[in-house]
Amino acid sequence: MSSTPPIFGGSCTLELTCDLQAVAGSCGTARDVFARADLTVAETDAWELVLSEAANNAVRYCRPEATDLAIRVDLLVTNEWVEVRVNDHTAGLDWPAEGELPPDDSESGRGIFLIQNLTDESRYLRGSGGNCLVLRKRRSPRAAAAPRDEGEELRDTRHTLDLMTEELASSYESLSAIFRFTAELQGGVDVEDFIPRWLGELLAITESDWFVLRLSDTATRRLRVVASSAKDWSSGPIPLEASSHPSDFVEVKAASHHHDVWFDAATPLSPTDPLAGLARGGCGFAHPLFAEDALVGVLSIGRRDGQRQFQAGQVNVIQTFGDFLGLQVRNTQLLEEQVRSQVNTRDLEIASNLQRALLPERLPSVARATLCGYYRSAREIGGDYYDALPMGDGDMLLVVADVMGKGLPAALFAFMFRSLVRARRDLASRPAEFLAWLNQNLFQELDRAEMFITAQIAFLDSGRGEIRVANAGHPPMLFASPSGKVTEITAGGPPLGILAAATFDETTQACTGARALLFTDGLIEARDPEGVLLGLDPIKSQLAIAARSGETCEATHSRLVGLLHAFEKGSPPADDTAFIVIVGKETSEHG
Amino acid sequence: MRMHFQDTTLALSGITELNGANSAVLRDEARAALRTGLTTIDVDLSETRFVDSSGLGALIALHKTMCARGGKLRIIDPTPSVQQILELTRLHRVFEIVKTT
């Protein structure tokens, strides 16, 4: 055991080797300190027992790899309080609110009971590097009533007491700050906003000048700065693997060796160390933050004046704060991951339900045309949508649209689009006007969400035997004449949600005996296993063959599905794919 | 620590402290000294200024050893501070405490 000379009157730090004999010896030293501070015999006896119990436990349950570390015991006696802190390197324990006595024949298990019964307060602060048992008891009134003599000796004593009170106040402050912050966190405070404030307060409590907090990114194995008190300092992420940089960066060293790494004038930082600019001429240390053996990050803290070394109590406060912060950050990360995965699952479920509800169960048929639709959703939910609405007199409205983006937002906009289309089917015969109206009514929401919709509206005019088409940034409609000539109908206009006052062109095509194909970009962007895009040409070729053969609408549908599958050779679709085949009839079935 | 035998009793005395560093020794030496016909261990705590929970544990261990042999362990003249610890941990109900003065 070694002991530092008392800092002042009733304060002392003892460093014990991890050995029960050392505990017995330190109890004797502590008795002397307590006696000098004028504790009663009963108080001294009680504190001796308390210290013995706490230190015996620290020795008995010390982690095997930490037995060569000193067990530090801080004693602090003021005129009102006695405080003892025992720092252990055990795996830690859940400190009970009220320790109970074991069965009468049990040979062990009375230590915590004794400690709690002989002190007013006991708190066990658990950290990754070690734990601290903080024990306090109010002194008996005899000592508290200090005489009012103004002799020199007493003035010294008073000064000493003032100093001690100050130190006690700072440890009080740190403890109460921790509890205050805990309460705040339980209220669901955003950790990102909270960390700089908290660490700012830590600087004040420990009289430090700067801090840098890096958190560990498990995916990239790097330490990224998330908070720093230094306005004119910045540093990119540093890899945890030493192969890519000199391994003497203190933050990396602290993280990989699981212990504090100190720097000062005697042990300066490497000139290339990211902290070198901050630490120049000063002193400080990097403290790794662990939560259940997982690296959370590294807290570095320092003073500009290298002569002002940190005191043991201040180091203790920084370590305790840091460890507590590490746990909070880890807890928040876990909570976020949990919420995110729940949201994602739920989000996809809703989007997929919405999307199913969007598509017509069965495409209608009209006198002058037959229709076949195809829809395939990619792994993620997209915003593809098509619809076919009979309009009376054998007319029909055909709509195909693709909302940019995926997931719930895309599905919601597709749903909104569908509702608007269905609400204004009176505009069906004038596709360009219809698109303009849709754009006006969706613009604000799309613009705010930074999304857009490409769409194509086609009106099958049975009476005139023609189809009128308007397009808002959508892939062209393909139109194949009975002779096999394929035309891309690209009547122009911007996607919906891009220009508030967009106007759209309209194209008219004779459709008797012809076939048309409306589709979303998932069709032409289908990929083979090498990643090559299908493109428009193979589709046009197949459509030409279909038109010349005069095959049924279903046959053309199968032909195109066959083309898609043969091209992809089983590679999974990256995007939703939708198309509608329309085959015009030569004459009306109803004459 | 001193040990002496008197009839069927093993008497332990001269104990100034009973703590984590020496209580296991006391327990083991006392057990090693047990011989046939011994029915009582008297632990004299009149010079004992300090007992902690490991000391209490050693006393309980010897108490259990004696009970198993059909005997007993007695505490003789504990000092006030030790008496207080015995009462606090309610072990005064377990041990027979004998005051000779």
C-alpha cells in the first residue's frame, strides 16, 4: 500500500495493492486520518469497518487481468460529512437499494448490509475501466459545532475546511449533473443536441479547456468526430485499424488498448496526431467509452496549460461522465435501430397494401378494344400505377404513371394521383388538359416532398376509332399499325410536380385494328444478369411481329412477358414493371 | 492468536483483529486442532478491537463445524464494538455469548 500525503487536513488518497493484507493495513491508515479529523471513536470504528468491507470486496472480486492495478481509496472529511470512495476493478455488481442479511448460517454476504447500515448514503457508479463505490455519512454533532475562536491554528483549519467544502461541492455537482442528465434523457432528449451541452458542462466542472468526442462507426470501423469544443479545429474520421495510419494516434490507442492514454509535455502527441493542434503544450487524456465491451467512442479532454495537471478527483469525474455518456449513446443507438426496423417493416407493409389497392383487379373491355395488363413489383415497393376506366359509348380512359421514389411516400402519391384521376374522369376525353389539371392539383404536395410523377393518359375514342394521348415526362407509348409499323408517341410535357403551370401536348392516332403499349420504365430498364438494359428496340420488334400476325391481346401480353423473362434470365427486377396492351378491333362487336 | 485445550474445550484468545487478512487462518487452524471428544470452541473476543464480515464468516464456519459434531461455539466477553456488530448482523441470536466479568 502506498499513500499520498494528505492534500489538506482531512483528505487522503490511499492506493492499495490487490491483496487482503493491504486492506488491513489501509484500514489502520484510515483510522489515523479519521482520528486527526477528530471523528468520535464510534465513528472511526464504523468507518474502519465500512472501508474494510468495501476494500475486501474490491480485492476478492477483482477481474483477473486487473489484479496488478492499484485499488484507489479516497477519504474526505469535512466538518459535516465523511466521504469515502473505493475504486474497484471488478466486473461490477448491481448495488441493492437495501442490502439484506443472508441466512444466519451463511458464512458470507454481510458486507453490503454492514456498509449500508453504517453510512447515510451509498452509491455504486459502474464504468468500463472500473467502478466507484461512493459512501457518505454525516458526522455526529460534536464535531459539527466548530468553536468560534479566531486563533491562527483555527484560521488554518477554517481555510482547510473551505477547501474541502469546495472539493465536496464539485463532486456533488458532478453527481447531481449526472442524475439531472439521466432524468433529461429519460424524457427522450435528442442525444446529438445533448452531447455538446453535457460535455460543455463537464469542461466547467473539471476546469478543462477543450474536448473532442468521437463515436465509433461499426460499419466502417472508423472514429468520427461528433462533438468538439474547439471552433477552429476539425478532423476527418480516423480508421481504427492501425494499418492505414501511424498507430500512435492517442484516440486509436485508447480504443484498441481499452484504457486511458495520457499526453503532456513529457509524453507529447505525435505531430501527425489529429489532436496535436489542440494539445500543443498542454496536457490531457483520451478515455475510451465502452458499453458491454463494445466500443462506443473516445472522449478526449485537455488543458492548455501543461503545468496544471488533472487531479485524481477530476479524472474520476471525467471517466465517470464519459462512461455514463457511452452507455447513453449506446442505448440511444439500440433504441433507434429498433424503431427504424419496426418503422421499415410497417412502412413496407402499408405501402404494399396501398399498392395492391391501387391496381384494378381486372381490366375492363370495351366494344372496340381488348386490354391486358401486367404488373410486377420489385423487392421494394415503388409507385407504379395503371388504370383503365370505361367511359360509356365504348370509350375508355387509360392511365399509366410512375411516382419517383419508393416505399410509403411513393405509394401515397400514387394513391393520391389515382383518386384525382377518378374524381375528374369528365376530363378523360381531353388528355392534355387532364394532365395540366392533375399537375396543378398535385404540384404543391409534390414540390414540398421533392418528388415527381411521370404519367401518360390515353383516351380511346370509340366513335372516332382513334386514341388521343398526352404525356408528362413518361416513356413513350408504342403504337403498332396492322402492317407492323411501330411509332413512339412522345407528345411532350414535363413530369407532374416540376412546373406549376405546365402545359401538355396531345397526339391523336387512328386505332382501328392497331395495337398499343403503355408501360412504365421498369419494362425498358429490365436487366440481364450482366446488367445490360433491355431498352425499347426488342419491345418494338416484338410488337411489330404481334401486329403483323394479328394475334390476340392475350398472345401479345404473353409475348412481352416471355421477352422480359428470357432477357432477365432470372435476375431480380430493380424496379416495378407495369404495362398495358391494347388491341383495337376492326369492327364493333355490337355492330 | 493463542490456542489452548481445557477438558473438552478448545479456547482461542489473544485475537486483536478478525479481518479478511487473518480470519481464514484462524478458521483453518482451529479446525486442524479439533480432536475427538472436543465439544466446545470458546472464542475470547475481549481483546478484539475489530471484526469485519469475513471475521464473522470464520466464526460461523467454526460454529457449523461444531454443530455437525454435536458441539457448540461460544463467544467470550466481546468488546462493546464487536458486540455491536454481532447485534447489527443479528448473530447474537446464533452464537452463545458468555460474559465472564
